[in-house]
Amino acid sequence: MYRIFWWFRQVILILAGCFFLTFGIHILIAAYKLKDPYSFIMAFFASNLIILISATLIFGFVLRMIKVYRILKDDT
């Protein structure tokens, strides 16, 4: 039913989400070093959006993997 490729794809998607999560955190840290208030506000909200979306995707992928693991565990 679920092949190795599916698990590999989920791990790749989680790793991509972790990359964007760390990228958003780096943007957030860099935003506090900006002198222009307009640039700070734009970078701050952009980084928070990146962090929120990537954390939600990571959470969703992990929950999906747990759900499939439980289904496969009950089938055997």
C-alpha cells in the first residue's frame, strides 16, 4: 500500500520545511539589525509568515506519518 518512496517523500518534505523554518528564523534575526522602520516591519512580518507556514507544514507531515504508521501497524 504505502511504499518506501512515500516515506522518503515525507522525509524530504519535512527536511524542506525545516530548511524554511530556519531560513525564517534567520530573517527574523536579521530584521532586528535593520535601521529603517519600514524595512524592519516588512522583514518582521515576512519572517513570521515563513515560520508559521513551514511549522504548520512540518506538523502536518509528521501527523500524516504517524497516522499511516498506526494504520500499517494495525494491519499486521
